[in-house]
Amino acid sequence: MRRLPENVSLEEGALLEPLSVGVYACVRAGVTIGKKVLICGVGPIGLVTILGTKAYGASQICVTGSFICCLPISAACGVIYFMCQ
């Protein structure tokens, strides 16, 4: 465990772990420009993974999820395809 630097808020610090998981998933999956991506789940990790895949250049992003309330957030992040339970 480490202290957050003074210039990092608790809210920003709380997102570091989900962000690192999302970026690691993009690296492991080999996301590059023009790839099509499926992300399972639209929780905190799924949402930052959406942002990561966009940053890596994915052309089409599809998400699955059972939380209907999170789908508008996904759409705002640029997701076009949704699969809901």
C-alpha cells in the first residue's frame, strides 16, 4: 500500500485499479487500430476498458451487460453495439 500523491484525489485514485485492469486487457487482447472488440460487462472495469479500446484504436466495440442503467454511459463512451440479458 502506498500513499496517493497530494495532486491525486481519492476519486482519481479509486479509478487506478480498474483502469490498470482495462489497459492490461487491451494489451493481452492485442487491440490495435481497426480491431473489433467485445467487452463483457459494463461495470467500472468494463467502462474503463471501453475507453482503453478506443485509445488503442478499436473500430467497433460491442458490450454485454445486464445493467440497463449503464448502457447510456457506454453509448456516451462511443459504443455502438449492445447485447443485454
